[in-house]
Amino acid sequence: MAGLLIIGAGIFANEIGLTLNAGWGKARIAILVLGLLVGLFPWVPWKKSAASEKLIQSDLFAFPALLLVIAVYLWFITVSRDTTSSYYALLASSFQQGELSLSLRPDPALLALENPYDPTARQGIKVPLDLSLYNGKFYLYWGSAPSLLLTPVKMLFHGQIPDVYLLFVFVCGIFLSQYLLIMHLWERYFPAIPKWVVILSIFVAGFTSPTVWLLTRPKIYEAAIAGGQFFFIAGIFLVFTALDRPSPSSWRLVLAGMFWSLAVGTRSVLVFPVVFMTLTVVAWIYKLYGRSLLKLLTGLIPLGVPLAVGAVAFAWYNWARFGSIAETGFNYAMAGPYLQEHLNELFLPAYIFQNLYNYLLHPFIVEGSFPFLYAVRGLTESVLPGIALPKFYAAQAITGVLSAAPFTIFAIAPIVQLLKQLFKKNKAGPSDGSQVFSFHWITLSLAGSFLLSLGCLLVFFWAAMRYAEDFIPMLTLLSIIGFWQGYRSLQGSKKSKVFNILGTALAGISIIAGILLALSYFFTNNLL
């Protein structure tokens, strides 16, 4: 990850103010070489031991797949970067000056309105959309964590750092976290799975829609979603690797707590999966130290302290701006629709079935010219005959998960296995009980986080392709686990060939559809 960040700094050196020369001088080439050396450092066999040679053999075969996915991301972000926003950089500049509001000043004509939140009343007045207006100042209702991290960077590099660069880093971070989890799961639980299946799984994780789609629209909307997912998935990986060992790693738990705090500080809706994940960690530590209250409390401190600090900081930030610890500024948003008139309609159970259809089943359309697959606007007419849908409901272009990524159907397998395990006695022996517990923990964690994230979207009045990224990383990992379980259980049987062909075909469709749907946005908006 550090190597890729250094390489990115070399590629975008002119944009972030590292150099004023647009050409490729010695300094930029040196930065690229340094990034490559740092990136390759973990794979250098410093000690010629059996363990290190096994690690090199286990990891190096997947490295080209990782580089290919990052290269595709880089191409997409290069094409779309001129359509970006700079909201996080604006807030970071305010933080440098000791302010919580943005430096943008509202038009006096806007402040003179009796109700500036009414889109009809402010027609003809230039207003930046999706900022919060409160007491005559503009604020961001998106989480401030990316701006907080960006503040020291802006102190070093004085150039503008638009949201496109944060989006690229976050999307790469999601993929790298998934990659590390995939490799860990393979080495820990599925060592018999062939390498070609692992590589195929890595491509599925990297290209399943809407991950690449986010890169075509590099604005704060996409950056906030990607940032929250990066911090959340990275936290899951850190916790899993911290506890799945004879002695828990305190520093990994501290980092996990920091990452989960940043996740909520980037996208507040992630508070629900973060609370759920924290409870699963408490259950694991209780299993380890349940007989000793002192050890139990000591084991929870490394994770609990950064989470508590993050919660206090989140509450203070909201209170300092809006006088309420729970107000993020969304109620004061200057949005396209008149949100303030429909506050009671933003979250309703009435949207559940409509959103289930749009997020899971809504199809794409097929055209006769490249890139062939195009996302179309989600259905806004009620899918249930006789049941009225509130008129405030809206949907952007969206393709359902099962249409764009049919490989995700394999996510059913680990969930069914987990439910079976919950309703029968644990038959694991003393030697494998820990491994069985840790495997079911990761399955429960991914499944619970997926369902909670999806549940929040199902009751929201607005459906959009980008929102699917709130649950796709967890669903993709569950799908990979399910495919591996089926491959292992059917290996050597007559059904194995059919299963393998089916799984490979669904994976290929998911990969190709994810890329083509993203390309269609470029063609629709004349960016290519």
C-alpha cells in the first residue's frame, strides 16, 4: 500500500504540487523507482528458511493480478479526473485555519431568503449543491475524517488535492484489504484450492460492480462511500489477523479501532456494522478470557480505547457545528430535492421492496455498440401491485447485483453453513476448535455487516449505483468463500466439473459486466 501511494505521488506529482514541471524529470522517475522498491519489499526472501520460501511461493503468484487491477483503476481515474470535486480539500483548508465551516461564503441573496432550503425559492441564485447551510455558513454533512487526514498532507504539499485522488486511494485500499483477506483465508482454511481459482477470486473482488463504476464519477459522493468501506474492511482484516493466533495482537486491535472510528467519521451510516463488529470481537475475546474478568477487560482495551476516542470526537464535531451530537448537517443540506419538506419520508419501511428490486434485480440494457451494457434508471413505480409508493422516492441509473454480478449467488453457501452450525452442537475436536470458531467468526462478521449495510439502504428514499458499494465488498468476500466451499466439497466427484464451469462462467460475467458498465458511463457522457 505504501509503495502504491508513492507511485501515485510520482504519477500525479504536478497536480499535488510536488513539482512544477509537467514532464518526467529525474525526481519523478526516482519517486516511481522508490515506490516500486517499497512495494516489492515484502516479497524479498531475506531469510532462506522454509517458512519464508513458502510465503514467497504463496504470495508471488497473485502479485500480477493485484497489479493488473490497480492498473485498470489508474486508467479509469485518469480518464475521469477532470470531472472531480474538491470538497474534502476545502474542509482541510478550513481545519488548517482552525475553522469547522467552509471558506465558501453564501450569496447574500440566499441568506436573505425566508426559506433558503426550498429549491424553488432559490432559483436564479448560484448555490453549491449538497452543502449544509447553518447560521449563515456552509458546512459538509459528509464525514470529516478524510479531510482530517488530508490536513497534514496539505501542509507538506501546497497544491490542490481534489477528491479524485482520495477516491483512487480509497478504492485501491478496499481492493488491497480484500486481497489480503483472500490470501489469508486461502492459506488458513483453503490451502487445497488451486491458484487459478485464487487469481479468479482476486479479479472478482477487484472488478465486481459498482467498484469500477465509482471511479467514473470521482466526486465527494463516491469518495465518501469508498473511504468508509476502505476503513471498515481494513478494520475487519486487522481484527481477524489480530485474534486468529495463539496470542492476540494488541497493536493490530488498536489499528482496527482507529480504522473503524475513521469509517464512521467518513460515512456515519457505518456506525451500525461497526457496532455489530465490535460485539463479535467482544464475543471472541470472551471465548478466550471469559473466566477472568481482568483479562477480558484488558483484552478489550486495545480496540475499545480508539473506538471511544472516535465516538467522543464524532459527537464533539457535530455539537460544535450544530449544537447536537447526533446532527451531521444532513437536515440542513442544500440538495436538489426539498429534503426539509420531506424529513419524515427520507427513511421508510415502504421503500424496502422497491429497493430490494433495484439493488438486487434491476437489469441493464444491451446495445449493439461497444461497450454493449448500459445501466438504466431504477424503477420508481411500485413493484408490488396495489401498494402505493411515496412519490418522493427516486432512483438513478442502477443495475441490480444479481444482474451485474451473478457470482454473488455463491454467498448463500457460507450463510447456510453458518446457520446449520448455530443449530447443532459443535463437533470440532480440541485440535481444530479454534480454527472452526475463527472461520465461523469471519463468516458471521461478513454476513452481519452485509445485511446491516443493505438494510440501511433498503429504507432510504434514494437508490443509486454508488450506494451498492456500501455492501458489495462484504458480499463479494462471502461469495468467494462460498465458491471455495463448493469447490472443496465437490472435488473429485462427478459434479465438480459442472460446478467449476458454472462458477468460472459466473465469475467471468461479473468481471466483464463490472468493467463494461463502468465504460458505458464514459460513452454516455462523451468522456471517451
